[in-house]
Amino acid sequence: MIGSYHMEDIARRAVCASGRRQDVLDTLAECGFAVLRPGTLDESSFDALMGGLGEPVSYHFGTKLTLEPHEDSGNVQFTTRAMPLHADAVFNGGPPVTYIGMRCVTAPAVGGETLVASAAAFFEHAPDDLLDAMSGIVIEYRNRISGYYKGGPEGGHPRVAPLQTDPDTGERRVVVGLTDPDDPLRTHDALVVGRSEEESAELLRRIGAVLHRPSVLYAHAWQAGEVLILDNRKLVHGRAAFPGQPRRIVRLSVS
């Protein structure tokens, strides 16, 4: 039985028939993400659509980032490794991100799926005791990549509540940056403030386990020319590993 918020059903409804701004906005409002099939948008149309959805977010590299493996990169973004689920701008001290647009130039034959976990589905399928445990806590993020991720304007370590009410939508949202403590290329460490390392690790493990349930998580297998637009307020996202495969995604985020 598919519940009112089950990712299998959400993913079917997220395929957008056109690249018109209003159609995309309607799909984003309903599903939290929109999938535009190959041939719907070329590069300039993609740029124009994202510009119509908000103000492009500028980082030190500019507004557009090409995500592809670089040999010997020390940043997990530019490797073939998996990237844990996270909400953008949680721990980089940058501007708020509303929508994340990604256009696939080269798709891997195996792996490299973009992982999308719905906050609405998370709240429907998470056990009550986990939601209770997440209420009232904050998670501290300690960043490990110099020059890209920043702790904040004063250089401290950001502390973020994992359960929030979005001021724009009024909806509950999940704001986390999961991490693999055994990955030497991890972008950050995370610790629940006021808990022991063991208690913190167990709570983060439980959050991650629910976010990875099939009822909550969608794995988008890319085709060249496809566009995926994510509402950063309604979901968290990550990436599956793609060892030995090419993959080139152009990302443009707006606030």
C-alpha cells in the first residue's frame, strides 16, 4: 500500500512535462523535485529557467559548478565516491539555497545516481520516538575542507537544528548533513550537542536509516541531457558512488 507520502509515488509525479517555469514550480511544490527528460532544456534554456526561479547563488568559483571526477582530488565532490545525504548551505556559512538545478552532460553507465530523500515522506515514515529524540537538539558541524566549506562568518562551527519549520513554506523540514566518519575524504564531522560520541553516532545512524528507506529515498539514474531541480527546503540529497565511470553534472543553485 503506497502511503500519501511514499517516494515511489512521488518520483512518478515528479516528471515534468515541459520546461515552462510555472509547470516546474507546480511540480516542485507538489513533489519537492522536478525531472525534465532529455531534449526538454538545452544549456541556455536551463540557465534561463534557473534564473527565473531565483537569484543565482555565487560561490568563490562563480554561480555554475561542473561536478566531475578529478584525479587525486581531496574533495569528495570531485571524486567517484558516494556523497552522504545533506541539505545545501548547512555548514558552509553561505547564502540560503532554495532550488538546486543540475543538468547532466555525461551520465555514468553504472552508479552515480543522485539521491533524493523527501522530508514529507520522512515525517510520515519515521518512528515517533525518533522524531521526539530529534526535537530540541542541535547538531554541530566541523568542516574539513579549507576555502570551500566555511564554519560561518566568525569561523566557528555552525549548530543547526535537524527539525525546522521553513519560514517561506510553513512546512516542517529536515536539515542535516550526514557524514561517514570512516571516509578520509569526508567534508565534515557531525556531533549532537550535549550527547556522547556513542549516543550522537547512534542518533545520526537512526536518522540516516530512515532517510534511506525506499519509502523516503529516490535514486535518480541519469541520462545525458536530463535536468533535475531540487527544492532544498523540502528534501536532502546526496550521490551514489560510480567507480570507474565518467559523470559530468553542471549545477546551478538559486536563492
